[in-house]
Amino acid sequence: MKVILVQDVNKLGSKGDLVEVAEGYGRNFLLKKKLAVEGTQGKVKEWEEQQKAKENREARQHAQAVEIKKKIGGKMVAVRMSSGDEGRLFGSVTSQQVAMAVCEQLSVEVDKKEIKLDEQIKRLGRYPFKIRLSAGVEAEMTLSVEAG
């Protein structure tokens, strides 16, 4: 029996998967608990169309991420921070500040959660960091922390 999972089911599959299960398991457990819907011919065809649309959407997003990587890869962004003696910052540079700097200086919207700093930045200087643009696409950049 074919079923389309409505929720994640442990040891069976994730939401949206089309799986083959035993008749009794499908009818008495999955359908009864509304964890899946029966994979009728019409629903399977609809599922296939959704999968094609999802693949097209992901391919489009990946292509956009590659274009953005070409645009910003290897560039430097600057953040001004107040500092004390010997270049120590009052506080540290956050991924939110880096995201805002990238947006302002390079006109590219990035999510602060996608910025990967190798270490906590608490001194003036230059630091490498990465921005995850899409699955498998990361742009490597440099952050310049300046006295402000």
C-alpha cells in the first residue's frame, strides 16, 4: 500500500515522502492516526507534480546563490566598533552586525543565522568568515573591524 506521509514518522520517512507500507500498518495505524494519506492514483500524481515544482524551486534558488557568491565572494566588509587600549573592543562583533554590514556595503540581504564566524571577535583587525547562501554554496569573505 502506498501512502504519503503528512508528518515525520520514526524509522519510516519524513513529511511529504511517498512510501510503500504493509496494508494493515497503513490502514490501522498511519491512516487512523492521520500520519499519512492513502496514495491513490490522483494523489500520487499530485505528489509527483509537487516534487517537480520543489526541484525547480531549489534549482532556481541554487542558481541565485551561485550568482550572489560570484558577486560577494572574496570581498571585504568593514564594521566600526568602539575600542579601548591595545585594540580591545568594548563587547564583541555579532553576526547581526556582520549581516547589516554586508547588506549596507554590498546590497545583499543575508540572514544572521547563515553567517559563520570562526571565533568571537573582540579585537580590531581582519577576520575571515563564511556566509551560507544555499545548500552547498558558501561565500568566503573578510571582515575588517575598525575603531569607530
